[in-house]
Amino acid sequence: MKHSSFFLLSLLCLTSLHAEEAIDPERIANTIILNDSGVKNLRLETIEVDEREFNESVFAIGRVEDIPGRGYALSSRILGRAVKVNTRLGDRVEKGDTLVEVESRQPGNPPPVIALKALRDGVVTEANVIEGKPVSPDGSLLTIADRTMMWVTAEIPEQRAAKIKIGTKAEVTFPALEGEPVMATLLSFGVEADASAGSIHGIFELANPTGCLSPGMRAELNIIISTREDVMAVPESSIQGNPSSRVVYVKDFELDNSYVKAPVVLGASSGGWVEVLEGLFPGDEVVTRGSYALGFAGGGSGISLKEALDAAHGHEHNEDGSEMTPEQKAAKEKPYDDDHGHEGGNAPKWLIYYAAGITLAFLISLQQLWNKRRKENSSHA
């Protein structure tokens, strides 16, 4: 008895030393556990939540244009013949490059040749010269556009235009190109509105140092109308659920390959980001890529909540994720007994009762035989 009391006291002491914080049942119910292959198949990506600068913006669609007056035409000052053409349509040229060589009609042996050079850097947008063909001063041989700066003409919704002033900045992305958005500045509004589209033309200027922008290219603008500091925001791709019940998936802080569905309250959205008013804390890792598919995952992953918690904490848990009590641990370690706690190894109860009955009958028979012999011995005496 003393040994049993000492064992129970020791078990309670160890439990108090190693007790872990109880797991929130709601967290357990909203946890999706994957294995390594599940994470790879869903191609999950996360972003760490932090307070950031948040721009409220107006979205608009636009097209790239050359800036009028930034190009020039190359022509010959003399009559002659193009004996060498060093460029063609679409070529990028630099100031001072020899573009065309013209042989003069003036007499000489050989006739004099004049080199026509690029006046500025640019791109050849028109070519009207062919090697061997005559040229004259009244014809343009090449048209070269300076595209170091470009215009983007955007269609701004009329109801949002009042908040947009000259000099307003915009983040511009181009679907045909990869890379980060580039900044553009509003130069002016168009001379008239588009009544059919309900929009006003806005002309934005932006740098084109790599020359990758071409006229007619589609542009998507987020025109910045206000900026706020220290705003908790997440990418739009991380938001799931219906309009009345928005959720994100947060990487579990202790279980590997586990993600918790967290309800959130949202604020303004702009430029691919959404303000989060409630539900997240700085440092949370929110799933961005793969968040939609994650809502349908979890079943058949091959890993239970118990297995995940056992691996994370280094000791066993119940199937529902709760920590095993000392009694549950002792019961698991104790050999199998019958429902009433009688010893019997693994034998069924009917066999135990049968053996007890046979033993009792044998003892009664033995007692009767002993009594009979005692009487016989008494009569002989």
C-alpha cells in the first residue's frame, strides 16, 4: 500500500513539472495537418505578417504610348544613293552611331560618301531606305523614337477622379512583363471624358531605362490617393471564405506541416493587399499561394493530430489531442484485467469461473473422502 501511494505521488509530481498548456478545442477543430508530400503538391507559400505602409488606391487600365516630340527623322542633305544601311526597323541605336552611308552625285573618283549618324539614343520605328536606292533631302530615311521615357494613358473612373490630382503617383504593372511595379506620375488629364466608358483620360509619365515598354502595351495602374503607416495587411490571395466569414490559413507555431484556419475581420483593400483589423498578430505566417486548395485538404494525409502532437511534445496524447492524464497513462501500462479488476491474465471470465468451480468441487470431494476414512478408522478401534 505504501509503495502504491508513493508511486501515485511521484506520478503527480512529474505531471505538474511537465504539464503543458491545454490545447484550445477550436484550434484543434480548425487545424489541417499535412505530410511532406502534401505540402509539396499544394505548392504552399507563406508570408510573415507585419505592419506596413498601406496605400489606398484607385485601379485603372491603360496603354503605353510614345511621348510626342521625343522622336526625330533622319534624312540626307544631299542627293545621292544609299550605299550602306547599318540598321533596320526595331533596332536600338545610340547617339553617334552611323546609320546610313550616302554616296553623293557630285563628281569624284571615287564619289564622296557622307555618313548619317544618330542624333540621340532611341529605337528605329520607321525605315524608308534601301541599300542601292537613291535618296533626296525631301524624304525621311529613318524615324527614331526616344523611349527612355514613356506615357501611359489610363481610363480613370469618373466617380474616383475627384481625389486624384496632378502629380499623383501610381504603381504600374504590365501583364506582358515580369517584375515589380514601376512608379509613374500623373502629368495631365485628357481634354474630354469618355462618356460611354464613364471615365476620364489620365496621362502618366514613367521611366523606361531598359527599353522593354512598347506602344500599345497594356498597363494596370494602382493610383495612390492616400497612404497610412503601420497597417496590418495581407495579400489578397491569402483571403478565403465567403463575404460574411473571411478566413486565412496560419502556419501552426509548433506542429510541422500544420495550418490553422483563422477567422479575420478585414478593412480596406488596395493594390493586391487587404487590411486586417482583427484576427492576426505580427509574426504570424499566412499562406498565400495554395490557400484555396488548402481548404479542401487534410483528409487522408496519413498524419493524425495525436501523431503530430506526440512528435512535437515528445510524449503521448489522446486521439482528440488532449494530454494524457496520469490515470490514462497508468491504465495503458497496466496488464489487461477483467472489468472488475480480478487477476486472470488474458483468460476469459467464463474459464476463470469454470476453473474455480472444478477446484471447489474437488475440495468438497476430498473433504468427504477424508471424513469417511476417519469414521472407518474409529469403528475398527
